[in-house]
Amino acid sequence: TILFLSSFVGGKNTNFVIADFWRWCVIHMWAECFFEVFTTIIIAYYMVFMGLVSRQSATRVIYLATLLFLGSGLLGISHNFYWNAKPAALMAMGSVFSTLQVIPLVLLTLEVWKFVRVPDYSLRISTNSAVTGSSFGFSEAFLFLIAVNFWNFFGAGVFGLIINLPIINYYEHGTYLTVNHGHAALMGVYGNLSIAAVLFCSRHVIITRRWNVRLLRSTFWSINVGLLLMVVMDTFPAGVLQFKSVVENGYWVARSQEFILGGAFQVLTWMRAVGGVLFFAGVIPLLYFMISRLNSLKAAATEHSSEESVVNKREVVGV
């Protein structure tokens, strides 16, 4: 709420530049600060609910991530001030703190790698048997949470880091390197988080025998490998090619129709279809699964029965 108050600075008589600056602040505060905190809190909640981490551990991670994200994010947006005619010292401070934004992403990624083997370990402890990871009731949702942290590190962290410094941002602004960062961060983080939330909730309302592990895992691999191919085969190399043209020939050349319709750039654009087709192929099984299970929901009267409910969040998954 406090953040949105800045959008009321501009009125009908306010200069457009001033009004647009505060609009820009609202957008960047959400993107670089509060969205990251929101993602951390949601993942921590799911981890606690699944029994993977204790409430105390999750709380510590949330507090640490909140301090790092807000502390680096609030000042980190200053790396964009090159285009707002702000002092050089302010831009330098912004470039440093925007670079620090990768630190909490690294910490979260390291924390998640610790969780990779937790389902197997916790199941063996609770059942005193060699239960495999496929028996973990939330394995598919957990996979998408792992993907969230992968793309949070590479899409938001690494790809964001390489375009943040003012001297780089001056040349790359508006090129495919920005597109590359946006695609990897938006779909990679919030897309995977949304699917994880859908599967997390669906695991509680769809009857056990209708849960299809192979179908959902095919969705996971198709969507994420497809996104990776789009990044590797088009958006990143096209951005590098465009950046090279900006440095050598000027920004107007790299943004010209002749360059965009040129041979190399068009080849990369068509190569994106490989990842796009695979990405789309991953959406179809998920849609089929959700629609076909509408008639397989748990009845309210039997929702907590021992046969159908998730017992201690360790239910054995049927294929």
C-alpha cells in the first residue's frame, strides 16, 4: 500500500516526465524487491507444509532474504538512473547494490540443493524403510519449486547481473539481452511457481488413484527444457549479436529493420521455434490432466479419510 502511494504523486497538471518517473518506481519496486520477497515466502510456506524444513529454519531464511532483497533492491534500481539524468555517484551506488541482488539468489539456490535429497531422507526416517523419491506425495510440486530457484538464479540473477552495470546498460538497453532476462525470469520463476501452486493444491483435492506422475513430470521437463532452448538458441545469442552491433555500428543500426530482418538474426528467431514447440508440448499434458480430473475430486465427506487423504504429507503416489 505504501509503495502504491508514489503513484499518486502525479496529477493532471504534473509534468509527464515526473509522473512517469514515479510510475516507473512503482513497477521496479515490485519487480526487483517485493516480487522476490513474495517468492521466497511462498516457497518457504510450501517447504514447511511438506515437512521438508522446520518452521524456525524457514523463518530465518525469510528474514535473511527479506533484508537482502529489500536492502539491495531499493537501492539497486538506481542502476536505471542513467536514463533519468541522475548524478554519477547515485548510478555507481545503484550498480553496486543491483549486483548484490544476486547474493540472496545464490543463498536460496544453495538452500534448495540441500532439499533435493530431503524427500528420500525424511521418508526413510518416518517409515524406517528405503522409500524412493517417487513415493513422496508432493514430488511434482517439489520439482517445479526446484525449477523456480534454478531460474531465479540464472534468469533473474545472472542474466539480470550482466545487463545491470550502467556502462553495459547504456549499450544493451532495448536489445534482446533485456528480452532474454525478462523471459527467463518471468516464466522461469513465476510460471514455475504458479504451476507448483496448482499441483500443490490439486494433490489435496484429486483422488490418489487418478494422480499421474509420468504425465506431470513430462510437463515439467518439456516446459523447462523448452524455455532453456529458447534462451540458448535465440534470446541470449541474438542479444549478444545485437549488443555487438550497438558497440560497433551504433544503437540505431542494431534496432533498424534491416538488422532485425537480417540473415543471422532471422536464423536465431526461427531456431526459437524448437524450444517453443517443446514448451507448448509441455502445456498440453498439464491441461489434459487438470481437465480430465474434474470428475475425480475428493468428496467433502471423505476428504480426511485415511484412504484418500495425505497422511502426514507422506502419501505414496500412484502412477
